[in-house]
Amino acid sequence: MDWISALQQAKFDAVACVLVSIIEVEGSAPRGVGARLVVGADFQADTIGGGSLELKVIEHARQMLKADGQARSETHRFNLGQQLSQCCGGRVSLQFDVIPACQVQLHVFGAGHVAAALASIVAQLPWHTTFYDSREDWLKPIALTPLQQGVIHTASLGVNAFSTVEQCPDKAYYVVMTHDHALDYELVEAILTRGDSRYCGLIASNSKAVSFKSRLRRKGFTDSELAQLTAPIGETISTGNLPMEVAVAAVVDILSHSQSFETSQAQTLLVDALESAKQPLMNKADNNVDNNVDNYE
């Protein structure tokens, strides 16, 4: 896999990686300026020439990922002969750019009208979003949403809501808006039981929100745990109850909870890396709202 495809795959899989680029060569070296290598925790793609240099670079890149995984850049110079015993003997300067995993991983339960509107928004954001529904026909249009910045997955929602929620990543964001109130309740209970959500929004009328919180309280959830639930959606701004208005309210809620600057940094690094492939340098390589009328979903 070439480095551009590897970056795109890492984005699609929501995993962190390091882009390593040769930025200067003195004397003889296996590859020239512009050669690139992508390194993940358990993969690498493309090459900067192999040998001891590449092994050393992969080791350092993985140390950078283990350190904190935050967006940052480093430049290092290697003497191929003295440091690495490579017979070509030149000097190579390398830039290491850490591209973090997407900071907003959103899980949306329900593929109705609000979900379709939400999909059109998250497609334009550097988020990793998965939509779940038991109705395959409702998921198909969402899977076809044109993507600009984001990544959208669809998945069938089985009968065991707890099992599905348990498989979600740590510190994820959730929006619950299925066509079934009983299923909504099971999903909210499962999310609050995890206790690590960065946001849990429920599409609900005021009466539905009160009912759910009362039932959860009787089940033993504390006020602190119930505070993780935003119901109705729209704690940040007041909107109407049209599907797009509710979707906007959900996105604003999520943005207010997310560390948006980290996401912006990651996206900037990725865009810059992909754009650099078009530059001449590459030619040298190798030389609060009652927002949810319940039938909107």
C-alpha cells in the first residue's frame, strides 16, 4: 500500500499514525527527497529505502505514538554510515508528523429523518460516525451520503443493545433516536452503564425525557450519572423541531463537548500531507428544545 492510501485507511479506521518524509539528502541514500513512510502501532506502508534506517525510523515513530498520540512534528538527521552501518554512507534528514486518531467518534442509533439530516452535516466534519439501525433499507441512503471531511459507517443494530454499546470505543459520543421508545431506553441505559461517554443525547419530548430519567433513577442511577444524559437534545442552542434543526442542535452539543482544537490539528496535518503529493517535490522522489416530535426519529 502506498503512503497516500495508508493515510486514507488510517483515517477511515480512526487510528493514529506517523507520516515520515525524507526532506533532505546529502551524498548517497537509498531513496531521495519526497519519499514517505506511514507507521501505525501495528502496521507500516510504503518505504523510505528499507535497511537499518527504516527499522530505526519505525521504532522511533511508534515511540512517538505511545508517548501521547497528539499532533506534533519532529525532524531528525541520520548518518547512514556512522550511525546505521549502511554502505551508501550519506546523510538523510527526516520529518516525523504524528496524525492522531479522530477525536470525535460518534455513534448514532437510528436511521430516520433526523439521522439523514445529521449524516449530511457530519460528512463535512473530520469525525468518524457510525449509524445503527435494524432496518437495512433506512441505512442505505445514509451509507451513500457524499463525504467531504468525515467518515461514515453503517451497521445493523441487533437485538442486544448492551452488546452493541459495549463494542463502541472509549470516550465516544452518542446520539439515540430510534423508532422504538423501548429500544431508546435500553440504549441509554447501556451507554450510562458504561460511564465513559463524552456526550449522550436523546431525541425526546420533555415528557419522554422526564420519564426516562425517572425510570433510570429508580434503577439506581445517581444524579451525577444522569447528568451525562442530554434530553431533549439541544443543551447548547434552541432550535425548532424539524429534522435538520434537531440535527444542528445535536452537532452543536457535540462540538461544545469535544476538544475541537485537537481535531482541527489532526485534519490540518492530513490535508497538508495529501496536498504535498501534488507538489513538484514529489517529482524528485527516487531521484434546550422540545426538539423531537417522536415520529421524526
